[in-house]
Amino acid sequence: MRNILYSLVIQKSSFTQNPGDSGTVDLSKPFDLIVFVILPIILVILYFIWKRTKKQDED
């Protein structure tokens, strides 16, 4: 019984994307450039602006 359960657990699905299937980030594609470069920079800038306004409100 344990051998049957073990063989069911170790099966790899062929219809889902696995971590090894993904390639590298191609910055020549606009989507990859926006998601992996521009959005993180904007989020960091907005975070620092938010922290500055929060600090000024406390004073």
C-alpha cells in the first residue's frame, strides 16, 4: 500500500509549468521590462514618498 501511495506522490504533472521550465528574463520584451524593472523602481519611490509624508504628519 505504501509503495502505491509513494508512486502517486512522486509523479510530476506534465500539464503545469514547473520551476525548471521557465527561462531567463528577456528585457527586450516590453512586459518583462515593465514588470521586472519599472514597477519595482516605482514601488520603491512611492514607499519613500509615503514614509516621508507619514513622518511629516507626526511632526
